[in-house]
Amino acid sequence: MPTDLSPLKRTHRIVQGEYAASGDVDIVFATLLGSCVSACLWDPLAKVGGLNHIVLPNATDNTVRAAYHGVHAMELLINEIIKLGGQKQRLKGKLFGGARMVAGLSDVGERNARFAVDFLNGEGIECLSHSLGGFSARKIRFVPTTGKARQMLVSADQVNDAISLSPPMNDIEIF
């Protein structure tokens, strides 16, 4: 019998800009993060939750636009959880990501992490734990019905392998 974070559960992968929510006890959400941030939110009473993969543009001259994309990503996730029977005032959160992936460039990961923490604080959503910043990518597995999460740090070589082994997500070819 699979445990909460077991690889034997059905894994739903979330890529940049996506989000998903569920109340299915057999689902685990997974994502790979670098400078991006994921919010894992759940309602422990309704046993529903979800995960997003927030991509904030690196727009130093247009921070209002950057914040809008983060707010939009958070609101989409919260609304999906509410559709499944969750209540906003009961939501709990865990945050991951925001690494500084390229030395010498602006620290977009730190800005992404700050946004996510500020958003949860501003909305009154309790953040029970977080792993933000640093210099390593992270693989995240999250059980939306229980709020259990597992983080695995990933080296640069492992990130490249994970990306190259990922199946295509749609029919668009960029050349």
C-alpha cells in the first residue's frame, strides 16, 4: 500500500506557469523549481489542496506587472481549491523555491520568494514551513489532501537530465 508521498501514487507534474488542485487521496503533485516558487496550499478540514509553479518575469522596470503575475497565479490556485470545497480562511501553506541559479545576475529567486511570503502574510494564510533561497534547484512532491510535502535538492547536472527526460507537454515546437 503506497504511503502519502510514495512514488506508487499517481503523480501529476506541474510545469512553469501551471497549477492544479485535487481532493483525490491517490494524487501527488510534483514540480521542479529553480528560481521559481511553488505554493502548496491545502484546507486540512476539507482535505483538498493544490500546488502552483509561479513564474514572475524578471522585469526590474515594471514591478507592478511582475507582482500581477504572482497574484494571478496565487488567486487561480486558491479559487480552484475553493471550487473543490476548501475555505480560504482555513488554508495552510508551504513554500518552496526561489534559488539563485545564476551567480552574477539579479536575484530573481529572492524576489520570487519575498513575493510568496508577503502574499501569504497579506492574505492571512498561515505558512507552516518553507524552504526558500539558496543555490540549488528542488524537486517537490506534495499530497494535496494531507499537506505533506517532500523536497529533494537537485544539482545542476540533475536539473539538465530531468529537463531532457521530460516528455513534451504540448504540440508546440519552438525553433
